[in-house]
Amino acid sequence: MCAVKRPIALLLLGLLLTACGGETNPSAPASSPAAATKAPDAEAALTALRSISEAQATYFTINRRYALTLDELLESRLLGSEPSSAETGYEFKLRPAADAQTYRLLVSPVAISMAGLRYFFTDQTRVLREETGKEATADSRPVK
């Protein structure tokens, strides 16, 4: 009989602890990924974009192809660090061609709900391009 009561008591204790394991301060604001995201910093994004573009040009000179990932640029020590959304407020997407003879680099703000945000683009031409409020492409206006 005692052997049956013990597992039930442990189960009840576990349920009680689970129920009490909620927020300890209900008046504190809940943290969310959006709250932790930095507001887009266009100048930081442009600085990172220039660094990646320069690293890709050097990588091509050495390897006769463009890097397929930002990790390749980091491993070859041509890029000091990978730009992060926590630092810039932007997401960087490197899109190489299958033959690695061309690439596209798309830079989009993480907080897309804000009006008037700048989007950036570059490719093997090394011309930095921008759009306001929508994704930039090879046809977008050059950054001044």
C-alpha cells in the first residue's frame, strides 16, 4: 500500500511545482525576440556591406571564385567578423551562383514593421544599392 502512495505523492508534488513555476513577477514586461532586436542601423549595415564586398573581391582574386558563405570569408581571414542582427539590426543573406562566378548580397532590416526602412544590395560589381520600404535589387538606386 505504501508503494502505491509514494508515486502518487511524487506525481502530485511535481504537478504542484510545475504549476508554481510560472512568472515570479507578473507585472514585469515579458521579453520577446522583437524587444531584444536592435533598431536598424543603416550606417552599420553599410559598413558591413562594404567589408563583405571587399572580402569577396579579395577572395575572388585568390581563389578564382567568390566565397559561397560568410564562413568562408571568416575562415580565410578576409572578414573580421560576421555581421549580426544584434549589432546592425539587419539580416545579411549571401546568395552565390552555382558556379561561384557571381553572387548577390541582400541586406534587410530585421524589424520590417517600421515604415521607411532602407534595404541594401550588392553583387560582384561592388556597387552598393538601396531601396526604401522594399527589397533592393541590381536595378535599385546606388547608395550615395
